[in-house]
Amino acid sequence: MILLLLKRIGFMIFTMIVVSIILFLLLETGLTGDPATRVLGNFASDEQKEIWRDQQGYNQPVIVRYAKWLGNFATGNLGTSIRYKGPVKDVLLPRLWNTAILGFWTFAIMIPLSLTLGILSGMKEGSLLDRTISVFGILTTSVPEFASAVFFSALFVFGLKWLPGTSSMSDGFEFKQLLLPAMVLVVYDFGYVARMTRASMAEVMTSQYVRSAVLKGLPYRQVIIRHALRNALIAPFTVIMLQINWLLSGVIVVEFFFAYKGFGALLLEASLNNDIALLEACAMVAVVVAVSSQTIADIGYTFLNPRIRFS
Amino acid sequence: MTDNQDPVLLCKDLCISYYTRAGEIPAVVDFSLTVKPGETIGIVGESGCGKSTVAMAIMQYMGANGGIKSGSITFKGRDLTTLNEDELRSIRGSEISMIYQEPFASLNPSLKISTQLMEVPLAHENISKEEARKRSVQMLTDVNLPDPERVMESYPHQLSGGQQQRAVIAMGLLSNPSLLLLDEPTTALDVTVEAGIVKLIADISKKFGTSQIYISHNLGLILETCDRVFVMYSGEVVEEGTINSLFTWPKHPYTHGLFSCIPLPTTDKNAAPLKPIQGQLPLPFERPSGCYFGPRCDHFEQGLCDKDHFRMENVEGSAPDHRVRCLRYKDIDHTKEASGDTAKESLEIGKRVLNVDGMKKYYEVKDASLMALIAGKSVRHVKANEELNFTAHESETVAIVGESGCGKSTFAKVLMGLETGTEGEIRHKGKDISDIEVRDRSTKQIRSLQMVFQNPFDTLNPSHTIGGQISRVIRQFGIETDKKKVFDRVMTLLDTIKLPRDFYFRKPRQLSGGQKQRIGIARAFAGNPNLVICDEPVSALDVSVAAAVTELLMDIQREHKTTLLFISHDMSVVRYLSDRIVVMYLGHLLERGTTEQIFAPPYHPYTEALLSAVPIADPEITKRRIVLEGNLPSAINPPKGCPFCTRCHRKIGDICDNEPPQDQVVSDRHVIKCHIPIEELSKIKPVIIVPDESERIHAK
């Protein structure tokens, strides 16, 4: 178990280093165009560019530069954002926090909802309830976020006038402003997780051990909760952990639409403005989140499945 | 057991149907059954005959599309078909419980055995958890599981197949049911493990007074466990009676046909070969009018057997509960017929084709646990094959016998070149092939060494036609390249395997299991091989189909003088068709010799146990019962001395634990690897005793 943990963490670090190398080669070297041009613009003179390169240390060997860059990153020095004219850290952290809040509420609503409905529909495959939930799931998943964002705005902001149309939180945090972006995300992702859960549950319900549980004369509730559920949750668990990655980039449209000051909106701005340091930091954050959520998923697996725990 | 006791279960004129889009499919028709207290009833039949449907109907677990069309199932005076879910729940698991075919699939993989056992009494009785636990441990002891406390704390995957099935049986018996349904409880288990479970099942009714319904396709197992037997064919019972009357005087042509399909100790591949039942089982919606068995029956009479559907009637002059569904049973005199098929000529054994000399195969296993790293034992060896020595000649059938995990499939892989041997030689026609991988072998070598696989369902590509798949092999082997000639060759092969020529255009899904296995055989024989490995080629097939495929293999061998290496765990099939036998256990070769030598003393103790474990469907053959204790040891950590010492019933002392035994030569090419001197082993009485022909009352 300890060895497994160490292995997973080792693998995690390895992945992050590989990604950082790719990132560095793409953004900090001449591979995809001159970084000096990217920062100073097309109209800067060669002289200006040379001075900038000298100042920023771009004339040193690539390996030395990478080592320095990595060292800075590891110690939390993420560089300076040219767009926000300040340390990247000060810009990034509040934005990340905002997205975490949005993500938390999205998940807090979406996971219980989709698991419950998925399980209900998988319990009796082909029943009226199952078909209703399945059709509803497909319907919501097939409407993209930008469309449902427009639709919900029209309904709740302009029609019923219940909710504010922007979520910029300019006067401090307000829960009401969070509702619409969270709703759009929940509606989009719910169908996917629910359908995964349904498929997994339906399969478990046809398994022989569920049959033997029924034929043992156990109450139906016990058959479901004790025998079916735990095995049925293994597959949706993986999907849910993958949704965390999706959420990081998936929020771009929603955050932009509702003017929510989150990570997605920041990523968009950074790439539109060639803000290299910010872009690098954002990319690394995304990698860290992806790798650690998968590590958690792997460890979570061993608890759901004793066959892995004691092999 | 007295006749005036109220029956436990009474099925009367039961008709069960499945309702699909294609319409109603009658699965079981006109089924009547009485189970008395303490009685064990056997239901026997081939797949698709409706025997499992009956069990599921008794449990009232039919799925969404199944239903009871007419008739009643009365359990202790209550009609089960009229009960609601709650009432059923109070009966399921407490009054009627069920044991399943695959123990691993029927145990929940993520719950401990203790949870799965204790919930049975907790659901049905008002008792405390401690009481439930105490009772579960007691029951595990009763089903002869050693160390029940450890089993309680295990997850299903930590137990062996036999232990799992014992745990499932314990689960079924926990609330002391009046009726136990057993649906092929030993089919997924090894023979020696099966013998233990069968003994346990036979003890249950004595110990607990439980009535049982035992469903199986194996007549031998039914004979060993049951009091009365029902033979089912195509959804209906064709014959029923006590074990004694039905096995001694089978009346229905189908029952009789089944007996002719089993390789009993009285059959012989040359003098009295197996006689397969002609034709195929009709699909439920294609059943003929009159007798369902009519089209396959040798005694079919037009105008009589094909008119109306008829009912069971009592057999005149036999026991009162011996009943048969046949209008002509009185006219058929089974004694006049030869029990087997017409005699076939025996083959001359030719020159040596295969010589295995000291072949070893070790697998490296990397142990990644922290403990192993510290102890410096991170690489260990699985000794899959240890010093194999034997030979095979032209036209000879050599059987490799052993239970799962004994290394017989590893040997086949090395022979085929899917793996390379670690040490020693395998000389095929004089050339060592043990370390040449299959892709480095010449086409000629590959062509002359082919294999028929165990599972015909997975070995054919579902998206290609039969003809296409066989033609490809012919072109690959470079036998023919011309399109027309390839086609002709496929046609000859289809004739050889006795399938109609228009099968060329069929896809695998349109074929039955037996037909697929025939295609597998055609593929193997496409390049006229001189050595064919058959890895359990008939174990996945029904009795009558298996007989036909076995006979086909024999016929092709006669024609082509092929050497067959027959890998199997079934001693009765092996006895029937092989000339020489090699007995393997845990990678070691424990005994080798001709079939007669293996089946007569002196035996290796393991051979003795294997012979004893084979169920024989003949009540007049007596058998000494030897049940092996314990499980197969792990191949990573084999016993230091004799590989069999942990389970041996004839262990003589420390020498068995500490020193590996040497080969003892009994006579030319009959070798036993054991510490017990040959003189001692020779004194052992035969395991299977077949009475003289004159003493027999059997109808055959």
C-alpha cells in the first residue's frame, strides 16, 4: 500500500516534469517563434529585442534556463505577468479560488443528482423511469454550454428577473451570482455522469451475485445498497474524477459568458495577450490538478475494489 | 423416507414460456415433479432442455420476459405462483435456497464472506449479530472448510474455487432450508475438487434432512448423488424413475442415446465406439408435432410418433414411479442392439514423431512488494513444467492429464512455439523446436504442428465467413495458391468434418457449438499436420455433440495417421481414446504409461485419486472413493519434496516432504514418480471394478 502510494506520487512528479519540458520548449525557446517578438510585438526593433533578451537571460544555454525556470516554479516564483503588470501568483491565486468555489458548488449539486438518477434508472432497465431519465440526460448533454447559458439568461434574468445576468462579484462574493454559471455546468455534465452510472448499475443488476442476493431473501433495499451500489460505483467514480479536469477548461465559456473572474477567463486572457509567464503558470496548474485527481482516483479504487487492495 | 409423508414440492402440469419480440417461446412444457422430504431429485439433460428454467421457476425468478403459463408449483401446501414479493422473500433463502454453477460469480466481489453469510439468518430470523456469526462459523465447519475464521474474514477472490463453492453451499444451508436447488454445482470445478463437493452434497441430506434438486448434464454425477432422476429433452421430461430402474433399464430412446454417448469403461474406441445421436436439438419454435425426439430417433414410426403430443405413462413391469414419454418403448428391445456403434479398425502405431526430453519451463515473476525488495527476492520463478520426458508415435493418441494449473497448457504453448522452453529438448521429427518461436518456424513446421482449441466460441473470427477463414489457412500454409484449387480443398475439408458444403458461405454466429468445433478441427487439419494438439476439445460441448466430435477426431486420425496430443482433465474421455497417458501435477510428470497400465495397479497415488474422482454413469460399476484434502499448492512456492505430498493420502513420512522422488520404472515405458516402492503400489486394489459380462443385468 505504501509502495503503491510512493509509486503513484513518483509517477505524478515524472508526468509534471515531462509536461514542463514540453511547455518550456514551446513557449520559451525559438521553436514556435521568437519569444522577444511575442512579448514586445511585431514592431519592436532588433536592438530592443536584443536588450530584452539580455535582460531576461534569454541568451544563456537552454538547459541552464530550464533549470532556473523550473527552480523558480518549484519555489513558487511564477514570474511577472506583462498583462497585469505584477507577480503572476497574485493574479492567479484569487482566480483559482473563484473557480474552485464554482467547481465545488457544481459538483455538490451534480454528483448527488446524477448518481441518484443514474442508479434509479439502472435499477430497472427499460422501465418508464429509466427511459425518462435517459432521454432527459441525452437532451441536456446535447445542448452546449453557450446555448444553455443564453437560454437560462433569457429565462431567469430577462424573463423572470430572479437572478443577476453577470457574475463579476464586483461588490464582494454573492451566492446569487454563482447560481447561473453553476446551473449551466450542472445541466451540461449531469447527463454524462448519470448515463455512466446507469450503464454500470444496469450491468451489476444482471450479475449473478445480485441474483444470489435476491434469492437469499434479502429485502430489496438491502440488495441495492449493500450488494449492487458499491460495485456499481466503481466506473462512475473514474468518470467523476475525470470531470475535475474537464471543469478547469470547461468553465472558460461559462466564466466568459457571465463575466465571472475565474481561472478559465484568466487562461483566455493570457493566451489572447501573449502573456507567457501567466500562460505557463495556468498550464502547470492544469497539469497538477489533472495528475493529482488521477492519483486520488487510483487510490480511491483500491478502497472500492478489494481485489486490487489484496492482490 | 416414507410414502405417506407430505411432499415438500409439487410441480403439476407446469408450462413455462418466454415472451420475446418473435412471440411466445415455450421453454418447458407439461412438467410434473414431486419431491419428498429428504429426497434428492436429479434433473439431467443437454443445454437448452429447460432444466435451469425449472429451477428458476421454483425460485420464482424468471426475469421480465419469462412467465408461468399454466400449472402450479406447490411448496409445503402453498402455491408459489400466487405469492407476492414479500411472501416470496420470506421463502427464498430460508425455505428454499439455491447453489449456482459458478461460485465466483455468485459471490459479491467487494464484500467479505462473513457479511455475505451473516446476512442470511439476519434477514430471516430475529437474532443478534453474534448469534449469526457463531452460526456462520459453525456452518463453514460443517461444510468441511478448514480454518473457518480466516474464511469469514476473506474476500471471495482470496479463496480457491472449491472453497468458494463450499462457502456458497454453507450460505444456502444457513437457515436450514427444506429444499436446496443445485444448478450444476461442480461444472466449474476441477475433478478432484468436484469429488469433494459431491461427497459433501450427498452428506447434506443425511445430516440436515434437506430435500435437493440436483441439475446436471452429467449422468455420472446424478448417479452418485440422487435418488430419482428426470431426463429432459427439448423442454419436456422424457423419462423419470429411480436411479436404479432408469440407469439399469433405460426405456426412452433419448435416454438410451445419452448412455451411448458417454465413454463408459465398457466402451472401446475400436471395438465398441461411441454412438452419437444423429441430428440436432430442435429450436423451441421448430419442435416437431408428436414426439419432440422423433426426427433424431432410430425407432421413429411415421403415422404414430408424429401425430399428437402424448403424455408420460408408467413403464409396465418396472418400478411404479418409472415413467416414460414414448409410444413404442415396449417394441424396442435395447438388448438386441449393439450398445456402441459398429466396430472400427484399430491403427498400427508407427515411428516416433515427438520426443520430449527433460523439458523445463520457468516463468519469471517480479514481486514488487516492499517485503520482497528488502528480502532480496524480487524475482522468483514459477516452475510451470519440470523435467518432462515422454514420446509420441505416428497414429498414436497421447493424453496429458491433470487439473488446472498442472502445466499442461504451458507445455502446449512451448510445443506450438508461443513460448520457448527454459531447458531440455522437444524434438519433433528429430529437430529440436523447444526454443524456436512460432514466427521463426518454417511454414512446413507450422503446418505439421497444429492445435484444436478448447473453446470453439471464441476461436473463430465472427466477421469472416467459414470458407474465408479456412481458405486463408490453406493459402498461408502455401498448400494451394490457385483460387479454384483452394476452393476445392475447402470443400474436401468440409466433407471430412461432415458438414454441408454450403457452410462455406456461413458466418460463425450461424453455427452451433459442435459445428464451430468441427470448423476448428478443419482449420487444424488443413495442412495435413502429423501432430495435432487437442486442448480439451470437447469439454465445452454437450454430451451427444461431444461424442460426435470425438468420433470425428478419431476418424480423421485413422485416415491421416496423425499423432494426437490430447490435453484433458476428464479421465473417462482419456481412457476411451488414448493409447498412452501422461499424468501431470504441479508441473511434474508423476506417471506415464499405456492406458491399460495407468488404469490398473500399480498406480501413482495421484492417478488413483484422479480415477476415483471420475463419475461413472453405470450403477453396476463399483468404485473406491478417495477424496483429496486441501488445495493445489502454488507453483511459485511448491513443496520441497514430492509435489503431491501436501494432498497425498498414502504419504509415508518425512521423506515425502523433504526429498523429491525419483522415477521408478515398472515396465517398459511405464514410469511412476513416487517414494513408495513398486511392490507396495502393486498391492493396491483397482479403483474401478467392472463386473463380468455374465454377472451384469444392465440392459446393454
